[in-house]
Amino acid sequence: MYQRVSTEEFFKVIGPLNVTLEIRGNYPYKTLFRLKQGGKLVGFEEHERYYLNVEDTRS
């Protein structure tokens, strides 16, 4: 399940992680943030809106 978050909250969570970026679709693109180890999708950006995987980012 993905939850919309602020830009600041998104990068606070994503910043310390070892992720790769994957661009999908035509403009406006969707950017996927995946862990390098295992390829799990931890968040994405779409149309300047940011989403985090709630199960992975919340304790």
C-alpha cells in the first residue's frame, strides 16, 4: 500500500537508502525508487506527487 507524502518526508526516507531509479511511461514520467538489493519498490514519484510504501517505511 502506498501513501502520498510531502516531498520532504519522501526524501527523508529515501535519502539514506541504496536505491536505483527506473523511469516508466511517456511524459509526464513516473519515477520508481527500488532498493538495489532485492529490487523492492519503496516509493515513486508521479506528476510531482510522492508516494511511499507504508509497510516498508513505518514501524
